[in-house]
Amino acid sequence: MRRIFPDRFRTILLLIVFLLGVSVPSSRAISIQADDQFRYAQTLFEDHDYSQASAEFRRFLHFFPDDPRAQEALYRIGISHYRAHDYRMAIRSFRRMVDQADFSGPYFSSYYMLSQCYLRLDQAPSAVTTLNNLAVITDDPNEKDAARYALGWIHLEDLWAEGIHMPFDSFAAARTYFDKIGPSNRSIYKLDLLEAEFHRAERIPAKNPWVAGSLSIIPGGGQLYCRRYQDAVTALIVNTAFGVAAYESFDHELYALGGLISLVGMGFYVGNIYGAVSDAHKYNREQRRYFIHDLKTRFQVHFSMDKPFVFSIQTVF
């Protein structure tokens, strides 16, 4: 019995020494250098592995918060989320950049990308507010003009083309923003060519929703007016079928059945009128979208997302 205790003690002591020996190389294995960590995160970003890239850039910020590349890492996190279509997480990253109020950093790119995230979330008013703030904050005339240019396109594409007014005429607001751009940048943004096309907006085909609804007194008439021919035929057949069924029921003194069919048929008839009004709005949106798409294809310029510290315009998206 006296020999067992020392043997056990010796075994435990050897086990402790072994664990200590293993822990030393392990601690060395997790040691990282700032350059290596940033390079690894950047490689993942360039390989389009945005989920892992954002995680590695966050790791870089955790271990090296005072590194000169910290702001770029935070910006890359936002871009990674944006390209992964996680716009809410991207907003959090860009909002951190904006709230730092460090004008030596990529604040223009952060404001611009913040507005793009809001647009992807169908929050055009927030995008407009963000870019208006940028136009006020920056002292760089080129960046002011860039903010105004982006605002003009938001009012054209995301508001006017969708039939949204806040509460002003979105088309007129877009032209106002373009008019504020300085003479030195008008050629860069092709404004003379762009504004020369604006008169075409007055000739965009349109359907009057009130006329569409009125014509739907005859089922399918409003849909026919809006060039929804298949919907027009469907509306005419369905409403006629309900009318005939209700008439036959009353004619055979099946008043309860006739009343039920009439009630259901009335719902389809009202839906036919509402659908025609909705089709008129859809037709108008489609025509405006086509018009804006044509302008974008020929005239719109874009801002680079990959050069956060340099104001950059790219003419090809």
C-alpha cells in the first residue's frame, strides 16, 4: 500500500509535464501576425468567399485594432456582407464607419455603400437622406457632385419609375440634383446627353387607371385597354359564367344557391375592376422602367466599391 501512492503521484506528475510540453507548441501555433492575417482575409475576399472573408477581417480588427489598415478592414467587412446580399449586416459595418466621422478614412465610399444597402432593402427615403447628409458633410466639390448625381438616379430609377413621390415630383427632383452639379463634372457624368433625352419622358405611353376601371364595367374591358389580352378573356369568361349560373339558379327557384353564386360572382366582378386599375399602374411602371433602363445603359456612370480611400468613377458597371 505504501508503494502505490508514490507510483500514482509519479504518474500524475508525468502527465502534467506532458500536457505542459504539448501546450507550448500549441500557443505558438495560434500566434498571428498583422500582415499575414490581413493578407489571408484579402485573399478570401478576392476569391469571392465573402462569408469567410468578413470573419477573417473581423479577426484582424480584434487582434490589431490600432493597425493603420483597421478602417479598410471594417470597410471590407461591409463590402463582403453587401456582396453576400446580407444588406442589414452591411449597414451595421458602414454605419460604424460613418459614425466615426473620420474624414481621412473612406467616408465617401461608406456613405455611398450605405445608400446602396438601403436601396436593396427598398428603403429609398433612407438612401436619399444618407446621400443628402454626404453632400452637406463633404468639402470636396467632386464628392458633392457625386452625391448629387447618385441622388438624381435614385429619384429617377427608384422613385419616379416606380410611381413614388415624396411628396414632390420625383422626376423634377432628379433634374434639380443634376442641375446642381458643377460645370467641370458635367461632361464626366454625360449630363448634357442625359438631359437631352428627358423630353422623351413626356411621350412615354401611359394608361389612365380611371379609364381602365370604367371600362371594366364590361368584364375584361379594362384589361383589354391595358393590353392584358389573356387577363381580359379570363375576366370575361369567369364573370359571364357566374352571371349565367346565378340566372339559372334563380330561374329554377334555387334562391339560396342563386344568392350564394351572386355573392361570389360580385366578388369576382369587383376584383375585375380593381385588377384593371392595377394593370394600368403596372403598364405605366413597365414603360417608365424601360425608359430608365435605356438611359442607364447609354449614360449612367458608376462609383468603384473596391477603392475605398480614393474617389473613383468607373464608366462600365
